[in-house]
Amino acid sequence: MKHVLYIISILLIGDLFLTNCANPGRPTGGPKDTIPPTLIYSSPTNGTTNFSNSTIEFEFSEYINADKLKQQLIITPNSDIKYKSIIKRNKLVLKLEGDLQDTTTYNFNFANGVTDITEKNPVINLSLAFSTGPYIDSMSISGSVENLLTKEPGKGYVVGLYPLSDSLDFFTQKPMYFTSANDSGNYKIKYIKTGKYKIISFEDDNGNYLLDPDIEPHGFLSDTIALDSATSLPPIRCLLQNVKPLVLINARPTGRYVEIKFNKQVDFYDITPQTPSNIIGENKDIIRLYKPEAVNYGDSITSYITSSDSLNNTIQDTIKYVFLESNRKPAGFSYSFSKNTIDIKDNPELNLSFNKPIQTFDTTLILLKVDSTYSSIPSFTKQWNQNRTELQLDLKLKSAFVDSLLEAITIADTLIKDSTSSSKNKKRVLTFNAIKGAFISVENDTTELKNANFKKPQESPKGVLKVTLNTTETHFWFQLLDKNQKVLYQKANETSFSFSAIKPGTYSIRMLIDTNKDGKWSYGNLLNNEEPEEVVIYGEPTSIRENWVVELDINI
């Protein structure tokens, strides 16, 4: 019996041993694998000519993974080559579908599309060039991509070459040769056919290799590239701007209104004959027309409209329309102040925005109130925008009134700190009031009471920046920007100046160069083949401290 149990024990131990051997796990411990696979063999070999096969094979030094090949593999020139990929341990096989073009040099750039299995280390600089003709095209270009206004690298931006032609359309044509900029914004395109090209770079968010200018920053070089040797190009400077032509899509009744729809934001428009109107819509791409009192429902109206976008692309259209009776209620009427609190000073500025054109403005319903006991109609000048939806009021307060109010607020502040003082003395507020009825819209609805509070300017320690510019430029803007790239201080065409009341913080310095000296800085326009004017970023950010004077001597 003991002999039998001994034999059974031996068999169980052996079975356990064999089971563990048959299911080997990944060994634990040891150094991390940082060595990428290397290419051992390819068919065809790099530089092969007169290639006519439909299968491409690669063999590597270890087992590989290529599950992101479709996203990473770039094949130029662009010819919509389809393929199937097959992985066999350490081998990659590409089965090409369809015919290759005659006498054409192809370049397969795998980027990070082939990695090892364990740590996903990509094969370094894996690419393959071959030709279906008797020679390999040998032209190449290199350069960099950067953000126009910050100089940050255009990481991952597509850089594309397009054969020069009269019908070239960046919005509908894919580039013939293309690549992606690396993390430093640098790029290189090789194996290009001799010829003339245009170059453009864009952030290809949707991966379709087509420029979508309304959502994708882009840049270009205006000069034609005549390739007859390897060429190093200037930086391509990119920014987001919708350069598509402005197009009027339709004009039709919508409820009680007529709405004119465009394909993009409208920055300026003029309608003849004059009609109450306003720009509406989330994208500011709709002009809403309101029925004039002299027009009857159903009357056929012909208007002439001139409209422009932010790039000053201007179009003129003739539209015919009618206003229709509708049971739909008018759109609500609202307005807002640009700031709800305003510093007390002799001539404060107040800006109001309305969602409908204003027909009547009753200036006697504009009041200044101190607490609840004092009110007056302020003296002011006013300026409306073209369609009476934006109003700028420049108030004229007497210095004696301002001084007495500031003194009263100072006394009130002191009383507030004294817990034994009477609560009725603790409040001293100056308020701008637009009483109900002050503004009446083109649809005869009126504003509700709305206030904007004035406050005593805060006195806090400031810093000073003194600048001396050594430059041959004569037309420029010197700008001081905060961490969000907002321009806080600016000087034009001066080489020695000071900013004397800067809040403590860290600022960056930028200069916009007015290259053509026309008094404005241009973002450029792809459709007009006009590059942006120059931008210079100065060194490292500058720190401004309380009660400190920072002096900068800048050479540009």
C-alpha cells in the first residue's frame, strides 16, 4: 500500500511540474527592455528600382507588434494605396492592392508604427524607398513648423507639398508628398520628384490630410519651391484663421424675422435700403432683419447687402424676401454691461450691449445714485455702433463730486472697521442706473432696471518697466503679455519708454513688425498667397515685482 501511495505522489508532483512548464508566465524582475527591434531584412531592399511586385516583406530582430500601423504609416507620393498587413512573429508582410504608378519613387515611412511586443519600443527610422522605374527620385526638403504668435513648435502638424498648378485647391486636394513634424516642430520629406511645388502645414485634427481652416491652424510659404536639389526652407508659421471665402447661403423668413445665413462669421455688413438688423447665432454667421414699420407683411422687398469677414474678404449680394405674419413670440430682450464694477474717476467709460437694435434711448432715465438718497442725471457723450446694438457712454463727473465721494467711501471704510459704529453709516455706494424704459428696441420691448456699481480704485503696489530698444525697425508694436497671452501693455514705434503701473507678475514680450508700413499688422491670407508679417519673441519671461524698477536693453 505504501508503495502505491509513493508512486501516486511521484505522479502528482510530476504533473504539477509539467503543468507549470506548459504555462510559462512573463518573468518578473530584471531590467526593463529599452532596446527596440532592428530591421534584419526587407524585400525589396531600400533603393530598389524597376519594382513590380505586390508584396513587401520585413524581418526584424525580435517579435513585433503593428496594431497602429494604419495611423502611423505614411506612403508618398499620395496615391491612395490600399494594403493589408500580416504579422508573423518577427515578420511584417504588406499585401498591396491595386497597381502602382509607372516610373514613380515610393517612400514608406513607418514612424512609430512597428514596435516590440513587450515594451512597445518602436523601430527607429524605419522606412523603405523603391521605384517602379529605372531611377530613384532624390530631391528632399527640410524645415520647421511653429506657432506664429508664440513660436511654440508645431508638434505633429502635417507638412504637405502640392504640385504647382492653376487649379490648386488646398481645401479639396491632398498633398502629393507629406510628413508629420516631430516634437520639436522639425520635418524632412525625401524622395521627391524634381518640379515646382507649394508647401503648407496644418494641424490635421481629423486625419483626412485636407485643410479645414475653420478648425485647424495652418501656415504656408508664399514662394514657389523649385526643387532641383536638397532644400532647407524657412519656418512655416501657423495660426487658426478661417480663410475660406465668405459666402451668402440663403435669406429666408424665420418666424417673424428674415434671417440671412452665411458660411462663416460676419464682421461687417451694410444693407440698402437701411433695415433694423443684428448679427446673431453662436457662430455670428446670421444677420437677422426686423420688419420696419413702413413695410407690410407679404410685401416683396429687394435689398443690396455688402458683407465682410475678419480678413476683409468682401462680397456683395442682392436678396429678395418678404416678412410673414407669425404667432411666434418676439425673441426676449436683454442687455449687459461690459463691466459690472467700474473705478470712480472723472471720466469713466461704460459699454452696453443689446441683443436687439435700439429704436429709442431716453437719456432722462439714466441716473447716478449715491446710496439710496442721492440721484442725478449724469452728463455724458454717447456713441452707437452701426446697427445700434452697442453703446459707449463716456460719463462726465465733476472732480469735486468724485473727490467728495471718494472721501465719503474712505470714511465709510473706517466706520465699517469700527464695530461700535452705526450700521447706517457703513454703506456708501455709487451706482449707474438704467431705469425701465431707458432703452426701447425695434420691437417696442423695453429694458428692465439694471445697475452697474462704481468702486473706489484699489491702490496696490506696482512695478515699473523701462525699455530701450535697439532696432532698425521703424514700424512696430511692443507688447507685454500675461501668462494667457493677453496683451496688457503696448507701445507703437517708440524705442525708449516706460510702463509705470504694472501689476506684479510674470510677463512675456512680443513685437509685431509692420513690414509694409501700412499702420496695421497683417495675419496674412492663404487665398491671396500673403504670409503673415513678422513676429519677434524676446527671450525669457520678465518678472515684475512690487515697487521695483526693471530696465531692459533689447536688441532686435
